[in-house]
Amino acid sequence: MRFLLVLAVIGTPGFLRAQEDLAGPMVSTSPYSDVEGAALEGPNEDVVIVAAPPPRPAWMSKAEGLMAEGAAAQAEGDPRAARRAYARALKLFADKADDASVLDARHRIASLWAIPNPDSAAGADAAAEPTTTIVPTFLGGPGPEGGPHNYQFVVSPEDPLVQKYVALYTGPLKERTQAALDRMAVHQEMILKTLRAEGLPEELLYLPIVESEYQPFAVSRAGAVGMWQFMPTTARYAGLKVNYWIDERRDPVKSTRAAVKVLKSLFEWFDAWSLALAAYNRGMYGIQRDLEFTRSTDFNALSKRQGLPKETEHYVPKMMAMAIIARDFASHGFRPPDPRRRPAPDEVILEKPLDLKVAAGAAKTTEDILRELNPSVRLWCTPQNESEFVFRVPAGTKGRFLEALAQIKDWTPSPGVVRYKVQRGDVLGRIALKYRTTASAIQRDNKITNPNRVRPGQVLVIRPGRGFKGD
């Protein structure tokens, strides 16, 4: 089934940088997340707030009109006018990525915009020919005319930037690269299986090395999280949960499925891995805009015409450099990744929330180890309202873990949700301090529009932070 996602902001910075940028990795890898800014998933069981739907903005009506105009032009055999109308509609949506209805509309544009560019070299006779893109010299592009996509990944060892990053990864960054390869070994079989299932090139296994050095807790300066460096909006649109309890951008299995979905979608849009990878870093709309602004048809032209941010221009060569190194680890001085060095953890299906401290006792391990094995868990326990949560324990401990867990009556002795009655003189900051959370989290959970107007007697729903020991 062919699918297309329009992803305007992915914003993945790439963590293995040039030597001149090596002042240390600009990344947070702490397993203890700040819950401020995470959205609750669904309403609280005891508090139901129904908001009136917002009025339809004028810009959305205009965009819908442009989409209809593009569809009409496409039906009349005028791809140039259709593309122009779709591009104008897409531009209206470009800065509106946080609204679900907007994402849906942008997805509809993506589905409609499967037409050739009449201004490109490949679109001279666009109305009669199937959609094509000039094949870049670096990477494999579309398959035979009228045939399926060619997902082959091809690199150019002679490219100066590729050579630069091969030298960096085998030189100043060698220890960090080897550590990333060792972390990769744990997930290698799972990722390769996922890539093969979608027919994507196995070289994409090395993309998280460029993105995050295979660190699930990696956080970029822009807020991208996880091995595959998803921004929250893109993550949710790709099917990942990002809320108060859980951040599946950190889950190796689920984030890999989402990343493969996004990468395949981007390739199907651009028909060239160079552009697809650049879009994964810069965003689909950003690359499309760069192509149109510079009148380019491929990554090489974009780069030569200085139509890309430096980060994106270097991003694709970094990936190619890793693919070259992976062809022969030994000759580049690396120890090949061996999945047997770090056995995969056991998996247990939990039907109700489980306190990590209780879980650590049952598995005879530490809470920190369980957090490393379950990086998507943000708080003191597994998520609420998850009837079949996959929980990972150290390899070989599943049997005794389940036996010990069966003897425990209370799986969540830590505080869950408390209800606090506002007293005279209370302010959100003081209440937040008491419960080891943040004022903005309380404001968000209770739909408070003005934080200075909490009134005495008002009951607040509060989710205490990790340091809260009870009243």
C-alpha cells in the first residue's frame, strides 16, 4: 500500500559532527525526564472537561480552496497549475503543524501532489509521462520507468565531504563511533528485520549513529528525542505516544517502526535517497521549498547552489561515510558489532501499572537498569490505561520476575494522582513545589488559562513528581 506523509518539521540535527564542532555532544541522555511540556493522553477518569470547537480559521478555508483549485487543474491536464496551487496551499499549512486537523489536511495535499514538476528536466512532457526525478549521482533513485521504486542505497566514496567524515569517524571520533556500534548491536537484528519487511536498504541501520549515536535518551537542542530523533508532532503523526506517562520516541522497537514508516514515505515522495535523508533532517517542506527556490532537481544541485543549511548539506555525506565504513569494519579499525555480546532482554506483558521500584525488587536488579531497558517510561511506574504494556527485564530473569510479581498485591504503592483543594493564599508555584512537579504541568492538567486566578476551594488534579513522598 502506498502512503505519503507530509512532514514539515523533523529537525534531526545529527550528533556525530565535524571536528570543529566537537565541544562535546549537544545531547541530554538522562533517563529521568522533565515531565513539563508533556501532554496528558485522554481525560482524567474523574474530571471531564468538554471544550467548544474553535472557529474555522480563514487561512484554512483559503487552503482548502487552493487544494480544490489544484485538483481541478490536475484533472484538466495542467500539472504546472496544479503544482502551483498545491504549493501555495502547503505553504499556508507550513507553520500550523501542531493541530491534528492541519496534519490531516497536509496529508491530503501529499496524496494529491503525486504529479511531476513541469519546470524540471524530467517534466518537459509531464502530462503524458509518469512521474520521474533526475537520479542523483550519490544515491539510487527511481526504478525503471513505470516500474516500482528502486530502494537501493548507493554511495560515492570520491565525494570530498564523504571522505572527510570517513576520516573523522575513523580518527578523532573513533571511540565514540565504536561505542555507538556496540549500542547498535543490541538492536541490529530488530532493525534489519523491520527494514527488510518494508524493502528498504539495510544501510539505514547506521542512520541512528549519525542521529544520536544510538542513545535512546538523546535530546537535541531543538527537542528531538530518541535514537531516531523525532520531534513531538512528527512522532505522534507517525503513531508514537508522547504524553505525561510515556514517550515512545525512546522505545527502540516502536520508534524504529515509525522511522521506517517516515523514511519510506519520504523516499516515495522524492524518489531519491539523498533527498529523502535530507528531508528527514530538514523536513519535507523545507527540502521541497529549497528545490523550488534554487530550481534544483536533486541533492547535488542543491548542494552546489548552496541551497541547503550546512547541517543538512553535511548530513547525507555523514550517512554515506557510515555506510562505507560498515562495508568493512576491520579495514577501518573497528570491532564489528556483535549482537551476542549483549543479549536481548526478556519481555513481559503487564496488564496494569507497575512501580519500577517494585519491579526492580521482583527482578532482583536496580531501578536504573530497568529504566535503561524501558526508556519510554517517564515516571515512577509504567503508564496508566495500558492494558498490554510490553515491559523489559534483564535477559534470563523473566521466570523469577513473574513468580515474584505474583506474590505482590500492591503493584503501585507510590503516589499516583492526588486531588488538592486550593487554600487561601495558594499559588501554583508553591503547590507545584510541594508535590515535586511544575506549575505549568498543574496548569495543563487542569486546563487553567490564567495561572494567577486559582481560587480557594478549587480542586486541582495533580500528578506528583518522583521526589514526592506523600503528605
